[in-house]
Amino acid sequence: MMRAAIVIPTYNHGERIAEVIAGCRPLNLPILVVDDGSTDNTATVLRGITDITVLHHEYNQGKGAALLTGFGLAMQGCDWAITLDADGQHTPQDCLRLLEAVPEGQRPLVLGVRQGMEGRDVPWTSRFGRGFSNFWVWASGGPWVADSQSGFRLYPLPETLNLPVRAKRYQYEVEVLVQAAMAGMSIVEAPVQVIYQGSERVSHFRPFVDFWRNTITFFRLIMRRFFSRFFTP
């Protein structure tokens, strides 16, 4: 029997987080929300919601750090973690698609592949970033996947926590794919819906800064892949 918890990292999503949590309730799974140092009304909103577990970072540490905090707590009673974003772009009911994608007796990382990413409401940064990231994940030694930037995933615990991922911000989600492949963990893909609210959507992705951080992460992983050839017996 799969014991899964829902982990939602959030940073300044006070306008959306309650709606996202409400959408997760029908699944009857434990809900863990990690407030990564929000400076808006997120903490106030979360205090008014019952039957969830909330963890707070004193200051913003990055999405990867928030996920790791959530995974650590989820490990106390579960061996899988479903992650989805707090901005409302994911349909919580699609969590079932991720769970159903797990082959019997296996423990893969399941990646939710967002459908309809060519729509007019989808920011160009998201479309470009996905293609850019997909290629460099593969070039770094990871799998060839359709949506390496999707935050809607099912992670096996504790295997994921044992991976030597160094990135702690958005780059965690691309590096973990590479490290999982290198560790022999299989990657399974499942289609999920995506909802973009145009100007109403709160995104903290900064094209220049995060593009630069992605570049550094991929450079480090490619160098590791290259030099490992000379040191592997």
C-alpha cells in the first residue's frame, strides 16, 4: 500500500494557497505546507486553515530547501511525497494520475507532464525554459523527459532524500532528475493539466537570475559527468 503525503512549498501565495489546499482535501491524504519565509499574508491565511501541517522557514531559502523540509517531515509517516505548486496552476485531482503511473512493485520518480503548454496564456519564459531545461538535463546525464521544470511530481522517500542534490532553489527540481538517473532510479511520466491565470498568477521565476543559476547547475553536472569517465574503474 502506498503511503503518500502532499507537500506544498509556498512563498507569497496568500491569494491562492487556501484554494490549492481546498482542492487537495478530497484526496484524503496528509497535507504539509512549507511557508518559505513569506512576507505577504500567507502565514495569516495558513493559521486559519485546520487539518493541515504547516512548517515555516524564518527567511526565504528557495523552493528546493522548502521541498526538503517537507520531505523530512513526510518521512515520519509516509514513503511517498506528492508535490504541487501553490500558485494554482495544477489540478490537485491529477495527483491520482501520478499515483496510478507507478508500476506495481517499483519505486520511480513520477513526473507530471503539463499539457497545453503552447496556449496563449502560457508565458514565453515557461515555454522556452522547458525546452532549454529538457535538453540540458539530458546532456548532464539525466533522462530525456518532456517537462523537466514541472513541479507536479511524485517522489519516493527516502530514496530522494539520499540523492546528492546540491541545488536548493528552483534548480533542485532539474538536478534531482539528473541525480536520480545516475543513481539508477527510473523516471516515469504522466500527463497532467495546467491552468494559467494570466496576470493573476504569482510567479517568483526571474528570467535572468534563474537562467544564470540553471546554467551554473548544468555546468557543474556536465563537468561531473565528463570527469567521472576518467575516475570510474
